[in-house]
Amino acid sequence: MSHFSLQEAEQNLARLIALVHQGEQVVIEANGKPVAQLMLPIDASKKRQPGRDLGRFTVPNNFDDPLPDEIIEGFRQ
């Protein structure tokens, strides 16, 4: 993963895109903090395979139970 400042990204966009095409993930930072990431787009033409993760996780029996009041109240704050 490569990191570039916003100014570097503005001046070298073609170079950053070339890195992405080579499989590199590019992070753009402003004031030393990540603000964007460049990566290849997800290929939406690939078909999903139903049941691919079957048996890899279990949904708890209480999954659809109402949330506790304190959690609901947290959303209201």
C-alpha cells in the first residue's frame, strides 16, 4: 500500500492510476490522515455463487429479537 499527500496525488494522478493497475492500493492523505483510497473497481460482471459461505457462520437464534432499550436510546442521542 502506497501513501501520497493530496498535493502529490494532484500532481501525479496518472502515476497513481498506473500503480493501481499494477495491483497496488493507493492511499491519499491530507494533513497526515487518510482521506481517500484508490483501488481497482470491483468487477460487477462476476456472478455470485449462492451458498458459497454456507456453514461458515451461524446466525444466533435471538438475531431478530428487539434491541435493548439502552441501545435504542443510543440511536436517539
